[in-house]
Amino acid sequence: MEKRTLGRTGRDVGVVGLGAWQLGADWGEVGEDEALGVLRAAVEGGVTFIDTADVYGDGRSERLVGQVLKEYDGLTVASKMGRRVEQRPENYSLDNFRAWNDRSRENLDVETIDLVQLHCPPTEVYATDAVFDALDTLVEQRRIAAYGVSVETCAEALTAIARPNVASVQIILNAFRLKPLDEVLPAAREAGVGIIARVPLASGLLSGKYDENTTFSADDHRTYNRHGEAFDVGETFSGVDFGTGLEAVRRLVPWLPAGVTMAQFALRWILDQPGVSVVIPGARNPGQATANLAAADLPPLTADQLAAVRDTYDQLVRPQVHARW
């Protein structure tokens, strides 16, 4: 698999990684054996970057990743912290960082975590010098090797990129979220900051497998957070109305190369954007994980295919999301 340098971490990672949110069983139940099967299939298929968080399954995802970390060499693991407490800026303190970091290191069973990211904190946090001083302290104490941020908005990303020691920015980037292309990716390239593209399939909408009759279980965020009831609505279907998303996918289907799935096309589109370090699709079973990896072997999309994504976005999706995130 092609590798790219993950920003200021200096680490080279495979361009298709694995997002481990689903393995915390926050998208409906995923058994432990199946979750471990996803992780092993991904790594054996070429994945070298795994993204998790302390809040995914309240630590379950980290513990499963930690098991697999012992089985394979050459992996880079990123976790996230901050979403297990009330979202107030004053909670982002050195003492709390140490406590959160202790828990994640125990879950992962490592002394030093390769990359720790603030997990979509309150906007004020990005402008607070003490927060980044505290993160620098964690690096100095070798609790973490590097730090980054996971953001909701492009404005938050740009503020973080200006920080001298932020190694990476994780941001929603997919065929339904084109705004990061305008300023965020160019700024990251200039600063040497890595870009981790999250929610790459818009919570499965860009898999092409859904229609108007598709339903999700009650414990799946695509049911309980469809209107932002539990957290930022942009995390679910990238903030796009479900019906609008279905229509947008139907417009893109004719542009798929022969033998390429909608999901693979959507992932390849992300990899073709200058400045992207790694994309982190999730998977509920080993077959999904393996199919996602095939995007790395596809040739770059043509100018006409790229234009089709842009036109579909401008006509259907832009009015719902561009001004908001």
C-alpha cells in the first residue's frame, strides 16, 4: 500500500487506515471476536494506522486495539481524549489530561501512545495556550509521542494548524464535505501538518447500499443522533439529510469505473485530494475492512469524475453543510 508521512509525527502510514469507532459497539452490537477479526483483516491487508478513542465503547475499542497491537509490528495507533466529561473548556487541564492518558495507556497496554488527539473539544479550547502547554508536557514526559486535534469545523482546523506542535488534524472530509479543500488542506500542507480524513463514507451513505427503506437499530447513532440529539449532527451522515444523500449517491453511481464499488470510489476521491495523509473508514466485519483497502490500489479519478463529485455537491449538498462546518 502507498504510504504517506503523517504530518509532524514523522511517521509513514498506509494511506487507508482503520477507524475503530464501530468496534466500540456504538453503531449497534459488534461481538468481540468479530471486532478482532476486523482489526486483523485490516492489518493483514496493509493497514498500518488505527484510530480509536477513549469514549468508543467507554474504552472497549482501545482494549481491542491493544490486543492486536501485541500481535503485529509496525503499527501506528492514535487515540482521542476529552469526550468522557462535560464539555467545558476548564475541563481541558493538565491534571485531567494525565488521568485520561493513564486510562488510555492502560487500555492500550502501552507506555507511550503514538498520537493523542483532543476529541472535538469546545471551540474556545483551540485558542487556549495552557491547553497546548499541557499537551507539550505529556510529550516531554513521554506519555505520548505526538498530539493532534479532531475538529468539527474548518475554522477550528485552521486555528489548530497555526499551533507549532500540532502534528495532525482529523476532519470530516468526503464527497459530501468539500469545504476543507478550500483552506484547510492548503494550510496543512504549508505547515507540514497531517490530515486524517474521518467519516469518509458519511456514516455509510456513500457506500451506496442504502435506500429509503433502510433502517438502523435503536443503539446506532444513525438512529438516535440523526438530528443531533446526542452530539454534533455533522457526525451522522456528515450532517446531510438522509434523502438528499441518497439522491446525491444516485447521481454519482454512473461515474463508477467497472468493478468499483461506491465506497471504493468515495475513498479514492479522498486519497486524490492533495494534503490528505490517511483516510480512516470503519468496518463492522472483516469483509468490509478488506473491501475498503482496495481503494488504495485504484488509479486516480479522472477530471470528469472529480467534476461530477463537485457538481453533485454544489447542486444538492452544499446548501445543507457548507456554511455550517
